[in-house]
Amino acid sequence: MGLFSFLQQEIAMDLGTANTILIHNDKVVVDEPSIVALDERTGKLVAIGHEARKMHGKTHDGIKTVRPLRDGVIADFNAAELMIRGMIKMMNKRRSWFNPSLKMVICIPSGSTEVELRAVRDSSEHAGGREVYMIYEPMAAAIGIGMDVEAPQGNMIVDIGGGSTEVAVISLGGIVCNRSIRIAGDDFTEDIQEYMRRQHNIKIGDRTAEDIKINVGAAITELDNPPPDYMVRGPHQMTALPIEIPVSYQEIALCLDKSIAKLETAIMNVLELTPPELYSDIFTKGVYLAGGGALLRGLDKRLTDKTNIPFYVAEDPLHAVARGTGIALKNVENFPFLIR
């Protein structure tokens, strides 16, 4: 690294709608929810990450919680900058006396527009980034899973994040065909909230819907190892009296059916656009699922039955994109597909 290497710090960032992950020296140093709590009067940062998530839905007039990213892209420029700056400070707690210049690689959705790219770049530069590179999420996920993205063969990846789902076929270090849709984990959460209101007359917030998704979320109604029913507590919509309802995985599979069907359509659209030689590779090797949505029970089986192509859940799908971004950071000079 050289004598003055301490003057520059290298960071890989998976800037996600649901979670933001920072990698430094090949280690995950920050893994926090992408949410900040701000003072309403001054606009100053009150809390970030897990601390801010505890406040979500429980704040008074003086504090508001903000999720800076929506559908995989920056929706609140100021909050995004405060969040990036705050998470870098978390990483540098021991070196608060000195702020080195930052060399950053950040992953972005493959369907990002020029305006959205500029928003990510500007937020990163304002937070202290001197050299900022960007990499598309499906490419980062493929690298993180261990695929040889520069080989002349087809690799297909489906990355289901919090705000967007990326479906891409990769070969020779580039994306051959892809589809980025705004159906992902947040939509699953909204589906669960709507289902609980309509079916059980119970009002629940984002956090409770997220807990239901984690505990009994499923994509099919017949699982080999079904999870036990999850107890949901909240106010009745009509009477406002407290009620307690058990929710089964079959119910959640039915309420998520429409959103998952849209994922299936996006996957089929990409397969239709795939050149025959690459299609043959994909049929042989299968398709890999990454992102938090890949943890939905039975999703790989449902997609396999739909397409007749084997689907596999990546090892540690939550960190696949972050790992790939970290590898890209180490190979900035050798990876021509990075956006400079």
C-alpha cells in the first residue's frame, strides 16, 4: 500500500434500500438498516441504523425517521448523505481525530438512470469520497457468489433486494440482457400489511409486517419444513381494541402470490432475450438467487417448477452483493465494467 497508505481509506458499500453494508479490508465493518432519525427543527442526525429503526413508527413531533432510498435509488438526497457520512464514522470510531480520503466502490441497480447515478456519486463525494466507482448490483452479486463473470459463458443471477429486483445474464465481463423491476422486499411487506387489514381487520406497521415475513414468509403453500404459526398483536381496525391472531405460512404464500408472479414474468422476459448459446449454459448451471428476498421459503422451488431451470439460493445471500463489491474494490484497475 505504501508509506502514506493511511492517508487513503478503501471502502466497498452496498447501498441498499433495506440495509447498507460497508466492507473494509475484506471484512464487513458496518451492517445497518438504511434508515436515519432526524431532528425536525434543526435537520441534524439523531440516530442511524439499528437505533433509528427502533424509533421507526414510535416518534413524536420533534423527530422523524427517514429511509433515504426508495426502489433501490436515492429518494432523499440530504438524508442519504447524512446516512453515508454517519456509517463511515461508525467504521472510524477509533480514528475520529483524522479523516482520510476515501476510495469507494458502490453498487447500484442495473436500471439506474443518469440522474440516479449522479445522485449516488454526489452523495458519496459530499460524504468524503475522493475516488468513487460504481458497479451494477447483479454483476456484484455474481462476483460475490463466485461466478467467473469474465468467462465466455452464461451466468444468470436474480438479486431480490429491498426496493428492486435485478435479473441479469452475464458473460465476458458484461451484462448481456437484464431487467430491473420495482418489486422486491418492500412490496412483500406492503402486501402483508394490506392482507392483515383486509383479512383479519388488524392494523400493523412496517416492522411487524417485516417480522411476519421473516418468521412465516413463504412462496409456496406446501413446505417440507413448515415454520410454526406467528402470533400477531395489534388494534382491531373497527373497534381499536387489542387482538391477537396466529398467522400461518400458507396465508403469507397466498398474499405474496401476485408480487412473486411479477418476478416470474421478469425472469421469463430475460430468458426470452437470452441468446441460445448462453441459454444452454444457464440451463446446465442453473440460476442463482441473491439478496434478502432469496430467503423467502420455497422461492427456489417455485421458480424451478415454473421455468424447468434449476434455481439455487446463494450461500449467505444477504451479503453476496457486498462481497462482490469488496472484490471489485481490490480489482479496480482490472475490472473494465466498473463505472468511473
